[in-house]
Amino acid sequence: VFIKLLHTYIRPTSVHQYNLLVSEKEALMDLLSDETIVIKPADKGGSIVIQDRKAYVQEIERQLEDTNSYRLLMSDPTFRLNEEIKPVLKKALRETVIQEDEYKFLLQSHLHTCQRFGRETTVFYSSFPPSSRINFVMT
């Protein structure tokens, strides 16, 4: 009896249901496979931005050419800087200036760097306010 009760608790109690209609799912898959657009999360508000890929790349290149904001690095300084800050953070932890969780957060153990077109900080040419909802109708 106990084993039967365990099986009742262990087995899934509900069937996974999708919250999209078949036509909506197809439209979404079409968008995701479209090489002429870029789909990115917006900086703020939880919105999604869909932009023409050529315009997107042109805007990134324009921003990267702004030498007041960006400069070309010969190598990635992330790992070196992480090693330089480690003694400062250890001292702050020893002297209880920061807590263990803050130390771990500030001293990243799994460093990752952004690639040239991998991370953006601005939404460009968004013609829809964040509160608007766009409905796609497939014909």
C-alpha cells in the first residue's frame, strides 16, 4: 500500500498545456527562424524588441566607432582585473567590510565576456511604447 501511495505522489498529476494557440506558436517559430530580424529583450520594462538586422548591425557599428565611449582593446582585461581585485576583496571580507555573499558576487568565479555583437545596452528605433501589445495575424 505504501508503495502505491508513493507512486501516486511521484507521478505527474497534470498534463503540460501550452498557453499559445497552434497559429500563435507557428508565428513565433517563424519569427525565431527569420534571419532578417533580431529579437532581443529591452533594457527596461520586460519588453521584447524586434528590429531589422541590417539596421541593428549598423547602429552597433556606429556606436562602436564612437571613440569617446569605446576603444579597441588588444586583449581582454577581465581576468587580469578580477585577479587584481581579489586581494582587496579578501581584505574587505577579513575586516568584515563585506559579507561572504557580497565577496562571492563581486569576485566572479565564472567570468564571461561579451562578444562584438553579443550584448547591447540600448534599444534602438523602437516605434512602439513599452505598454503596447502587438498582435501578429498570419494569413
